[in-house]
Amino acid sequence: MRVEELTAKILKNNPSMDNYQLAIAVAKRMDELLNGATSKLNIDPKSIKAADLALMEIAEGLIVVKGFTDIEK
């Protein structure tokens, strides 16, 4: 899936999140991946850019961005 499609999917599923907040979330997850965190997807992290992998994890709902979900408690 293309970056634009992943971004649109995330923003559609999280209407309280905007592009800037998503960029911060991707940057934080990317930093974790680059510092040795294991991917939650079955993808070799050396075969894909860390930013793309972080975006894919967020789009699949494997990474929850605190403060930007619309789940009611």
C-alpha cells in the first residue's frame, strides 16, 4: 500500500488526529525501530524504510497512538 493510502486510512480511522500529530507518532515509532525495537509486522526491517514500517504498523492498528483514538471507555 502506498504512503498516501496508509495516511488516509489512519486519518479516516482516527478523526481526532491530524497530519502533524500523525507525523509525530510516526517519528517516535521510527526512532524506536531504529534503536532496536522489534517490528510488529512480519517484515524484515532491513528491507523497508523505518518510516514506512512505522506508518504500516500504525495503519494496521498494531501501534496505538495515545491521546488520538476515538475508542469510548
